Amino acid sequence: MNNNPQDGSKRVGNWGPRQAPNLDPNRQWAALRRRYEWNDSYDDGVAPRDQELENELFGEENHVHTGINFTKYSTIKVSVKPEGIITPVSTFDDANLHSAMKDNVKLARYTVPTPVQKYSIPIITEGHDLMACAQTGSGKTAAFLIPVLSKLFGKAKKLAAPRPPPGARRFKAEPLVLIIAPTRELATQIFDECRRFTYRSMMRPCVVYGGAESLPQKNELAKGCDVLTATPGRLNDFVERGFISLRRVKYLVLDEADRMLDMGFENDIRKIVQKSDLCDDGTRQTLMFSATFPKSIRSLAKDFLAEKYIFLTVGRLGSTTSDITQKIMYVEDQGKRNSLVELLLKQPPSRTLIFVETKRGADSLDDYLYNQNFPTTSIHGDRTQREREDALISFKNGRSPILIATAVAARGLDIKNVMHVINYDLCNDIDEYVHRIGRTARVGNQGLATTFYNERNADIAPELVKILVECNQEVPDFLLSYKPQDMRFDDDDDDFVTENISTAKSTQEDTWGQQQQKSGWDAQNTWDVNNSTYPTDSTDFPFPQVQNDGWSTNNVAPQQQPPQPTYQSFQQQSMPPYANQPPPQSPSQFSQPQYGGGTSPKVNLPKSNIQYNTTPQQSYGYNAPTPQSYGSGNYGNPPNNGPRQNHYNNDDTNRYDDSNNDNYRNAESPKNQRNQLRNVQMENEVRNDPPPNSDTWGAPAQQQNKPWDPSNVPW
Ligand SMILES: Nc1ncnc2c1ncn2[C@@H]1O[C@H](COP(=O)(O)OP(=O)(O)OP(=O)(O)O)[C@@H](O)[C@H]1O
């Protein structure tokens, strides 16, 4: 731990100070964000610019720059069924877009369409229903918004419902476009995209989602709503209460369609499509998008599509992008916390998303890391919607560059410069794995995904190995027995065909004959472990030594906990050479909790401001592990706290619970009180402004096309 001499704040490794999320009680809900307001005095085609709004919508803050592998997209195999009826566009100029849309595409700095856009633009423009599957981060949102909105721009006056008179008490919103998404955060993100692409047009976007107050959402609907993004629960609620009619809908879009049609949401969607007044006169198009589409869901989806729908796949259905370096570490449950701390200390501080299985697990890990002075926050279904939005804002702006999340953040979220995704608890479902790791390495950027694996995850191992092999990733020795000898892509089935394993091959003699990728980011512009300044004494960065230990060569996962790094190895390896402060040198320093054991310390929330000069043991009221407990490999269970429960056995589920849960009403729940107390605690601490340029959390490599330069890090 470092005590920053200037401001006294506690820091761990090279991470910045932990800070309270942006708790602004006056911050408005996402649904109220500004959008372009059309005035009937404007000519159809030419609406004036609004410079302030333009800066907000298209400014640097949220712009995800394309990465060095963006051009590789053009080499991905695309399949369109039925064949021969669609000619892809090759540029946006080819696409015959409305002039306002052309301007917006330029403002969004899109120069070349991605493959899914090249095909979906003509498919949608020509009036087909569509089921589209393309890799995470490959621009699926724009793939439907651009053609849908462009087509409507010219017809808005004719098709759109008249605006309710100002202040109307009785009204019905009658959108032309309805986009349904599984989570609130994704819905608001799509709404933001709608705000961008409807800029200077007549089309007015709105969003309705659970967890936030209904009234502001209703008030926005009352001002006019042509493009509605919604989560299913709140949408059904508003339809039932008569605030929304779906009778004019010309485009129904299911984003993350496989998720929208699986058990959790299927009933909601059936209700919307089959029991509401949704336009059914044959003029409506239905569009489904996702990075994954399991076979069972594909056949179910046909219930909602026209008979002659088009099925578009970019790359293999359900595959992930090869821009993600995937690393699998064998870590027993009781060693996870230490391995995580070690991993976080070894990586250059950068925006990092950690997935856990349960809401309780998220809270507990968040507390644990936070108490070790890591700048964390968390997002899950038990937090109030305001807390969730605050957490996301803090993660995006760099105040809290480590976000601990349940599956609620697995799909769709597009946050720039997420450099590292850690699967602390591996999920059971390979599709969810694909979505989770897809939060990094977007639009041709590169990223790292580290997964903690142990015997309890054996169910997912065969599918996981196939993904690793397909993406030319290293298959660790403990997973070799799951490696198929032959694996082909079956065009008819859109699925893997594997043959039986005869002999397990080591990663060195890869049967596919493809070059192994280097670990870490490679290419000129990113971390290159073999070549880089970071960290010179640990060639297996960012992975602790456990991978190289003897057990891993036996082709079988070890029965016992693998050897853990010792105090000695921490001293030698954990701190990057450019650390501002030296690594812990003495046992007394080392016994401080940031290198602590596997059990969450008891959090005694202080009544007054935290005194930084006191020892952490006093401040936080728990016994930190001793150096001896590290050395003995026993540090997962600090002596006085006993062994940790396997928190992901708890029965609180993480499943997307955004359909009906209005949890902003539960602000007084014990969990939320705890969160509020913690927020107060953080508020009272020494505060630092976010890094001047929050991109320092990940951008140096990705944005400036140059190697990671620690001097860019502002502490
Ligand atoms: N043609 C383009 N050129 C440059 N950037 C683009 C282009 N199309 C989309 N983007 C950007 O790519 C990023 C990822 O897009 P988007 O979120 O739509 O991906 P996605 O395919 O829906 O991913 P996921 O499967 O994770 O939901 C966004 O920041 C978007 O602005």
C-alpha cells in the first residue's frame, strides 16, 4: 500500500485512490437526457445544428475508437441465407442513406461499415425480417439503427403520430420503432445511440426501463415518442396502463434476441408481440440481433419472424473475437481472492471488469477489494437503479476503474477501453462467457480476458476449449483432455463438429498448426509480454506462477490446491518496475490488508471520517493475515476469520432481473443501507478528482497507437 505524500490517500500498487462513485442526488435519470427537439418550422431536410448537444452526443467522452484490427473485419466469412438475394454495401455512401443520417454517421466518425452493417443495411432497407448474429463489439446497434432511422427520416411526417399538445394529461405514445433489450443499462445505452442517430431529425427517441421512477419517463413520452427503447417489464406495464400503444410500430427490434427469447423473458415478449395491439398488418419488420443464437432459440425465434426472413451470420455463430487474448488460470475457490489481488497488482492499472456469479458475491468481493484500497465499485440487481447508474458512470469516467458485476453487465455494454475482463466465477453457459469477455476488445481493439477455472467448472470445459482452439488461444494443460482432435465448422449446422479425442496434445504441438498467440496484448501498440517494459521479471505476466508449476503438465487438473506464490515471489514480482512506491519490504508492511487473505474483512463502518494515519487493522476492525500465513500457502483463510464460504453456492441468483423489479423503491433495504453507508464512508475520505484524462485507464495503447507508457499514468 502507498500513502500518497501529497493528499494522504491510500493507494495500492499503481492504482489510483479509491473514490466514492459520482453520487449526485440531482443527477437526472438517463431517460431525461437531452435529445434533439424538432420544431415544425424546420424544413423537412434541414434542421439547424445544436452545438452543445452535438458535443455531448458525439464528443470524445464516450467515443470508442476503432482498433488496429478493425480492417481485419473484412476478412471474416459472412453467410446469408437464403443466398443470392442481398448485395452488401461497401461504404456508407453506397448505402443510399438519408442526408441527415449521412451527417450523423460522419459525426459518429464511422468511416467504413462493419460486415454486419454492410449486409443488414440492404436487408433492412429492402424490407426483410432479419435474424443477425455477429461478434461482440462489431457494431450491431448501428446495423439496425442506421437503416431503420434513415428509412423513416423521409417519411416521418406521414407516419409518425401527431405530437400531443404540450402538457397533455391524456396521451398515448405511438412509436414507429420499438427496440427491446434485456437490461436497463443496455436499454439506456441504446437510447443514447438513438439520440445520436436521430440528431437533427424529426424522430424523437425515448426510453422506458424498470428501477427508475415512472413519472419522468411518462413525461418524456408525453412530449412525443417515435423511437422507443424499453426493457420488457416496464414496457408491458406502460402498455397495460395505456401510456403506450404499439399499433404504429413499423420496426420491432429484439437486441440480444437469444436472451429475450429464453425462459426469463419469453413470456414478456409473447405478451408484447401476441397480446398487445402491436401492428400486425404485414407492414412491420422484425429484426433480431445477438452475438449468440443457440439452436433451440433459433427455432423459437421463427414464431416471431416472417416466413421468408433472412439469416445473417458473420463468422461462426456464437464465436468470439480473436482480438481477445483469453487466459485460463487454475484457481481453487479458496485461492481466488489472492490470485485476483495478485493479478490486479501485476497488471498496469487499467479499466477492469470482474464477473462474479451472485449479487451477494459481488458485494462481498467489492468490499474485500475496496478494503484493500482498490478503486472498485459494483453493479448487480440488488443495488438501486441510481446506484447502478452511478457505478457505471464511475467506471466509465475512471473514478472507479474496477467494476465488479454480475451477469447483468455481461451483454451489450459498450464501455471504451475496458482492457481486462476477469471471470472470477466462471459461468456455466458458454454463450454467457462469450458475451462477458466481449466487453473488451471492441471494434478491432485488443483486450485480455482472464478466467479462474477449477473442477467445479468442468461442465463448461468442453465448450470453453473449443472456443479457445477456434481463436488460436493457448489451451492450458489442465484442459487438454477436453481438446478435440479434429474440429471443423459445419456450414449446414452453423456449429462445431468435433471428433473424438485420441491423444491430448500439448499447446506446443498444436494440431491446428496455427501459431500460438502471445499472452497479453501484442502488436505494436499494446502490452507485449515478450517485448515490453512490463514487468521485466515476470515473463508470464499477467499470470502468477501457478501456471508453470509441476501439476499442470499432467493433463489432469490437480485434486488439491495448486502451489501458491509465496511472500518472496510477491516481493519479487508483484510490483511493476515503474511503481511510484516501492513494494512492501518488511513483514509489518506486508501484513497490511491490501495483500490480505481470502476472507472479506469485517467492515465496521466508521461514524466519522476515516483517519488515514491509523493502521488498517484499526480502521477496519479486522485481523489482517500475517506474512507467515502467506508463506505457508494458508493465506486463503486468515486465522481469526475461518474459511470463507463458497459464496457462489448461495441461492441468490444473478440472472437478469430487470424485467419487473422496481428496486428503486427498495432504497431502505438492508443491502442498500449498507451501500449508502459505504458511500458515506467513501465520501468522507480524502477525495481526488478523476484522472485528468480518464482514458489513462486504458487508452494509451488503444487510442494513441503506442506502447503502454507508465508515465501516462497520473500517479
Ligand atoms: N462502422 C463503424 N465504425 C466505427 N465504429 C463503429 C462502427 N459501427 C459501430 N461502431 C462502434 O462500435 C462500438 C460497438 O458497437 P455495438 O455496441 O453496437 O456492438 P455490438 O455488436 O452490439 O456488441 P455486443 O454484441 O457486445 O452488444 C460502438 O462504440 C460503436 O459506436
